[in-house]
Amino acid sequence: MQYTVDIKDNSAKIKITGRLTFKFHREYKEFLDELLKNKVGSYEFDLSGVEFIDSAGLGMLLIAKQKAQV
């Protein structure tokens, strides 16, 4: 999993590439916690570069959605 974050105005664009799997859950959690500190108005995830996603990867995306709505 690789990612880039572009924050402009009140919006964050996150581009994830590679494989989004359980193997990266710790790295993803740290990335997400850091990202959410920015308190922007919207988060957009670009998954067009994701080659493979397993059930844990889907769960990680749901966690991002839940945390962003708090």
C-alpha cells in the first residue's frame, strides 16, 4: 500500500495504490489518525490505483468513514 495526501482549502484527497490488505492495517491506522488531525471538511479517497483489496481492506475503509463522521 502506498498513499499520497493532497490537502487544499477544506478538502483532503487521498490516493491509495497497490494492495490494501490486512498486512497494512497498522500503517493504515497510523496514517488515518494523522490525517484526521487536519480537521478538513471533506475526505475523498481515490482507489483507482488499488490492485487488490481484501475484506480487512474494506473494513479499514469503513473505519475511515466512521472516524471522519465523528
